[in-house]
Amino acid sequence: MKISRRDFIKSQAIAAAAATAGLTLPATQLAHAKEDDDAEVRWDKIPCRFCGTGCSVLAGTRKGRIVATQGDPDSDVNKGLNCIKGYFLSKIMYGRDRLTTPLLRKTDGKYDKEGEFEEVSWDEAFDIMAEKWKAALKEKGPSGVGMFGSGQWAIWDGYAASKFMKAGLRSNNLDPNARHCMASAVGAFMRGFGIDEPMGSYDDLEHADAFVLWGANMAEMHPILWSRLVDTRLTREGSEVHVLSTYTHRSFELADNGMIFEPQTDLMIANYIANYIIQNKAYDKKFLDDHVNIKKTVTDIGYGLRPEHPLEQKAKNSGKGKLSGMTFDEYAKAVSEYTLEYTSEHSKVPADKLERLAKLYADPNKKIMSLWTMGMNQHTRGVWMNGLVYNIHLLMGKIAEPGNSPFSLTGQPSACGTAREVGTFAHRLPADLVVKKPEHRAVAEKIWKLPADTINPKVGFHAVLMQRMLKDGKMNCYWQQCNNNMQAGPNINEEMLPGWRNPANFIAVSDPYPTISAISADLILPTAMWAEKEGAFGNAERRTQFWRQQVDAPGESKSDLWQIMEFSKRFTVEEAWGAELVAKMPEYKGKTLYQVLFKNGQVDKFPYKSGTVQDDDKNIYQNDESKHFGYYVQKGLFEEYRRFQTEGPKPGHDQAPFDTYHKVRGLRWPVVDGKETLWRYREGYDPFVKKLNPDVKKGDVYFYGKKDGKANLIFAPYEPPAETPNEEFDLWLCTGRVLEHWHTGSMTNRVPELHRAVPDALVYMNPSDARDRGLRNGAKVKIISPRGEITTRVNVRGRNKTPKGLVFVPFFDARRLVNKLILDATDPLSKEADYKKCVVKIVAA
Amino acid sequence: MTICSLVIQAKPQHLSTVSASLHEMQGVEVHMQGENGKMVVSIDHPSREYCSDAMTKMSQINGVMSSSLVFEYQEELEADQTPQEQAPIILSQSS
């Protein structure tokens, strides 16, 4: 390579960073050297593959390979910045063990669950899969099969899966891995506001005076949002940052008030703050009278365990979430139990710190952004806890306006855009519709051109229940796409692995790499990665972002979407629906599900030929799915999906037309007349407010997700966790991520330098806990829970500093499956597993 | 060959010490810094592993509040023979 090109690239790099930092460079440093023709790098926008922040990146492609990335300077989200994981975007597709052919377990040339993996064609793969699925459907009906998808699916991957399962196979056994991360947040949105997703946007980071992090380590998990927060904290007069967690982590470095609390007592702390606000008469009475209903929720609701578990037997109201009215005085009395002394004693947070936090919330002149993710969602009372933070904001009227923002951060890149908005859950349909409501099912049947009563009204198996049903042999076919549940799900050894290995069951896993899930399956389907297909994600602030296919998928690997559509060709409507249902629409007689769901005049509406997809510079991009099926698949699916937003009974979800998104850096829905919405529910910012409440006063709120336009403030008490440290298992175990590795490391561990930098999951432990057990830093130990054990090494000096009595282990390491240790207790309302609290003991190995 | 550029946000009072620490790192240049603590930094080094390590080290320097990558470019040249290792996958039902 010529020296001149290196200088050119370097000066590009420096100029980009200078522009992003808002600093000017001397002219000499901007000299551009002459570039070789064949060194042409094509730059195009693509959202980052990783977290829910949804940064936009410019990907540089050369000779069919992504060779460079740059933070997109035109993105409102990251404004030219990237986090350290962005460094790996160009490398995660090129791991040496990338899967390129379908693999089926065989012995003597035939499928055998105990056999070794052999290469097969896609035809043979779908042959065996169809055989197994039809057998299961025949024997057990729609509940005999299930699909486990992903908050990392592109929007149309999820939409196609939803059609295939719910409209095609009439099964609601479709749940995403987002069940493990955002279900509690969704539950609280629906109970409190009647519609999903935050009312504010990232712009609140620049408008807020103060920030409160509730169990979220933003410095490592949402680094770009953190850098915006840091900017505000360092430049805005009187800005404060409060951080609450069960252990000290990187985000504490910026904290003005750092609080370590005893696990589960976040419930007490939030109620204490509400109590403080009421005692000091700081609440906004008018706001409460005009815009809020006060409710209480049924208590003693168990832990989402199997019904025969003693804890479920003991619970008076296992799994119940019914709301009933409460007067203001009753509410005041309920929270009055949470005095400063009581809360400080049980949470172990010093009283002055708690009071400082309460004072902040109670100050009517301080605009506050509360931020949270997994600490609050992966919680046996996660729905309640999300609600308690909304209560604080509702009491003060600090909501739905710039800077006043209870903001539920999303973990995955499209848990919002795909899982939640498309509704790929066991109980949902697109646009916040639900299967249990006849009028909602009717909308889906109309848009999808189905006979009446096609959609199954019975809620399907959610994530944790799916694994139990596999173990019990009640569900016999399972297809997992775009996640690594065998590593990421809870209680692997007792529930999940036996289910997958149960001879009655057929397990298919779609993934680009041989993960623990893939290797535990019967059939592995090689899958295209994000830049190898045309896709779309929706991030935490409701921003939908599109991208074009940048490079080709290797070998015979295909996208999730292609797989779903191809597989649907294997079923006729007679096989899937039965003669009675087909008779209602006889024009469908003899047709395949593919023809009914995809070649339905809507999904196949837009023509495609090579050259259709282009950017502003007239570069031409491939679109393998459209080329294969003969029409513009993604556009057809998206435009059909959009109809749910305008033809359904739940307003306020509007997105822009397909073509718009390819041109812009994403738009935050609702998009009305081409304009995005930054703050929902407030007149002047959200066009739906005036539309649905013509008498609304200027600048006032109207929570149109609820019939009376009022939000629900829902009281919930403290209830203990499922397990608490005891004599034998004397430590809390908390699990989570580290900055360098994304989730289970299936992508990040394929980047050699990253794997070498952080190869092993260590156990972060308090130095005196280590000493008491005769352990030094680096000592080899066994971590044992009532469910299993793993071996690792102690770290008492690392970035995460735990208090006495608690240890932290990240879950990215396939050789140390920490989720073997986790109890599959869930929030009974959201069905989301609690990954943050179970009990262990640690001994020298 | 790997070339990266970053924006490092240092606490303004630590600007000079952070800058000094960065200057000590091989292949690292500080191109400019602002009063508010923002710095434009580049890494130019044949080894991908070195760059990845360097970025992690930078974020851990005392006084650094955030470090953000802006641009990264990577090309295999004949001179870079960084051995490619990968994460071992263990298939064992009992482990």
C-alpha cells in the first residue's frame, strides 16, 4: 500500500474526530493525498449491530468486505462518535468458524438426535424440519411448536415470523429474547400509560438538570448516551448525577451521590421518595387531579416458578396483576411506612444519601431524567419497580417534557423496533394489539386477509415457559433465531438442556456462528449477519433506522427472513388450518402458507430488479431476498405492517413510508406529515394529543393510551426476592455484561484481539469476602448455587467493586455458563427472569 | 495496518496529565485538545491487538470520563502477521 494512501486515511480519521469534537485543525493536517482507483471505499450508513442506543455508523466497504467504520457525523444520536464496541463492527462477520452450510445430526446417513453434525442442503434441512413440525402439529395442535426470536431481528424478520406463526400455524408460541430484557418495562408502560415505549427522547440528556441511574451501568452499557450525559454534567450549572446500584461500577466515577443498596430494596427506596414528596407537600396537586388515576395492585404474587414450587403454593395471588382504585390519602398512608429510618436500615444506604436523592426529585425547579435498564427489569418485581419510578415523576408532574424524563433504556438494538412494536410475543400482535381481544384479532385478520377466527385467542408460551414445556415434552418443535438462549437463558441445566435433549423434541437453531445453542441443537441453519441483508432496527428512543445490504453473506448462509419465508412454502393451508377454516375462504384451497402470507398482493406488491436499491451517489446495492423471491420483500412487509398503525384501534404508532427511512438518519415515531415526535402526550410536541382531545389546553398533557386520558400511578409494596443468602449459600450473585463483550460473546469473541483482552469471565468479589474464604486475587474457585456450579478466578481489584455479601459474574463466556446457577424465577406479571439476585457459595477449586 | 481516531473527554483539571499519559503510548498521537477537556487522539499501529488494548487502556487513565471511537480502518498488509486465534467452544453437557 502506498504511503500516500495511509496518510490520506489517517488525515480522514483525524478530521472526522476533530469535527465530532467541535475542534478545528490546522490546514496542513487536512492535506488529502491522491487516492488509488482500486482503493475506492464505498461509505454507507448502517445502525450499529449492538446496543439499544442505536448509533449510526458509516461502513466503508472495499472489494466486498467491510474494512472501516466511522461514527456517523449526521446522526442525532451519536454525532460522529462510536463506542469501543464500534471498533468491532467491521470484524464480527469474519470469524474463522463462520457457518456456511446447514448442519444436521446424523448417523448412517439419516437424522439421529444422538448423531454427529453433517453438512446438508437447505432442501434436506427444511425436509426434516417440516416433517417434525407437521407431526407435532398433528399430534398436539398449534401449541406443539414454538419459535424463539429476538430483539436483534430486523423489523421485517420479526414481522414475517409473527405472520408465519400466528397467521400461518395459528400458534402464539412466539416469544423474543427481549422477554429476558424489556418485558417488565413493557408491562409497566401498558399498565401506567396504555401504550409502550418512552414518552421522551435522547434530547432529554441535554435538557435535564440532573440524572438518576437506577441499577444501570451506562458508562459501559450505553457509552454514547453516557458521553452525552457527561457533557451535560460537566457543562451545565448545578447539574448532578445520582447512581444507585447493588455494587460499585464505572458509572460511579461521575456520581455526585453514589448509593449501594441491598438487593430488592430499590422497591423501598422508590416508595420512600414518594413518601418524602408527599410529607413535604411537594407534589403537583393540579397535575394529579387532572391527569392521574391512583391505583393499587394485587400483592403476594409469587415468583413465576412452576406451580408445584413451594413459593408458588405459598403465594396468595400467584401471577395476578389486577388494579383497583385508591384515594390519595390511602396512597399517602401506604407509602408512609417507608420512612427514612426504615428505608435506610433495610437498604443499607446512609440516610443522608437517600434524603439528598429525595430532595432532588422533590425540587420543582429541577428537571430530572431517570434512567434504567436491566437492574430494574430483570427483577421479580420489575413491573412494580418500573411503576414506582413513574409514580415519582407523576407526583411531581415531571414527565413528557424536555428534561423531565423517566427513561427506560433498551438493551438490544431492536427490542423496541422489532419485538415490541411488531409484537413478537406470546400474547401480542403488531402496534400494541393483543391476541386476547376479539376486536384486535379482527384487525389482524383483515389486514392479513385471513378467514375469521384464524388468530388463536389463547396466549402462547413465553420464554421461560417454552423451555419448561420442552422439558415436559408438551412442546416438541422449537426454532431459535438470532439469539443464544442456551447461554443467555436462566437455569440452563435443570430446565433448558434437558428439554433440548429430550428425544421427543426437534430443535433448530439459526445463527452465524457455532454457539452453545447451535451445538446443543439437532439442526443448525447458517444465518446472514446484519450488514449482509437489507434491514431496519428501532432504538430506545423510538427511532426507526434502515440500512442497505453492504456485503454478501458467505457460503450458503441466508437471512432469518429468507429462512422463514422459504419454510412457509412447506405447509399447505389444509395442513396448517384444517379444512373447516379453509372452507371460509375457498380461494385459498390447496395454497401454501407462503402464497397466503407473502404472495398475497400486498407483501409482493413492489417490483424488484437488480439496481433498485441505490444510495444518493447512485451506488447500487444487492438485496438477496428480493432477488430470490422476485419482488421487493422488505418494502412489501413494512408497508403491510404499517397498516396496523392506522387501521387498528390503538393510535399513536405511525411510522413514515418505507422509502423515507433509506434517505434519513432515522425518525422517531409517531411520524405525522413527515415530522417526528420527540415528546409524546404533550400538546405542541405530539400531534395526537390535539387529534384525540380537541379541547386540550395549550402545552398540557393527555395520556391518550388510556381511555380517560389519565396515567395510572400504581402503588406497590416491598416484597422479598425469591432467594436470600442463608447459612449455606451465603452470597448474592448478580450477573450482567462488561463493556467489551456483547451479551454471550458469540460475535465479540470472534474478534481475536477482543477475545484476548477479556477472555475469561471472572468473579468480582469484595476483598474481605475473599480473605474470609482464604482466597487471594486470581485464585481459582468454584461458584456453587442450588442448581449447579462453575469454575473461574477471583478478581478483587477489577472495575466492578462489590460490597460484602455480593459477587458479580458476566455472562459472555461460553466456558463458564453462569446461567446454570440462576433460578428461573420471574416477575409473575412480565415473565421476565431475575438475573440479578440468586444465592451462591464460593469455595477454592 | 490499523488506524483509529478517538475523542477523549477528560475532566478539565486533568487535561495535562491525561495528555501526558497518552503521549507515552506507542503509536498514539494527541492532535489537539480543547479547554473543556475534549481531545482528538489517533492510534496508528500494525497490530489490531495493540489498538484494541490501547483503547481500553485509554479509557482507564485517571481523569478520563469517556472515550469514544470515531473512525477505524483495518487492512491486512503482508507485514502484519498477527496470529488469528479464536474463542474455543466447549461441547460438554456436564460442564
